[in-house]
Amino acid sequence: MKYEELTEQIIGCAYKVYNTMGFGYLESVYAKCMAIEMDKIGLKYEMEKAITVYYENQIVGEYFVDKLVMGEVIVEYKSIRTLAKSHEVQLVNYLTSTKKDVGLLINFGEKKVEIKRKVRILD
């Protein structure tokens, strides 16, 4: 499946969840709702996927992405009024650390669902 098609399916799930749930829940609630929608359309995913961070080939930390979909697309959820640049930078760092090419930042915001698609610049 191409990235465009896959990200469109994920985005479609996000709009369905937002139209049903609206604003005001914790990220964990939206993540579970997204899992239900992804299950319905057959998207495979890993929740809270551990990512190892390296500096000069040495492990310096570990963090967890909200979801890794089809082993290819990192998805990060927020439930805040509006996204900040720091949220986008976080996603780009995840892409860099994992060497994954595409990520989605999905905010179940106060007035609408906000989606930022990020693509890793290849070395």
C-alpha cells in the first residue's frame, strides 16, 4: 500500500472519531477509538511502540510512539486546543530515530481535528 493511500485511511479514521466523540477526552481515549476504526478497515498497528534513541551509535534513551501503523507510518495523538511547532518537531525526531519515512500528527482539537503529515528527508 502506498503512503498516500495509507495516510488517507488513517485520516479518515480520525475524522470519524472526531465527528463521533468531539473535543475534550484524553489522548488515550482517542487512541482506543482510533484502534477500533483501524480494526474495522483492517489496518494493522502497534500501540505504544518503543523507540530507541542513539547518539554516536550509543543508546541514550527510549520513548514510545502512540501508534505504528502497518509497520510504516508513525501516528502521534494530541488532545489540545491547537498544535504547537514543538509537537511537529517531536514527530520529525521520531521519524529520524526510526528511519521511517512518514508520520501523522493528529490533534483532536477544540474546534476541529488538525492533521500534520511529515515526511523524513532522506540522507
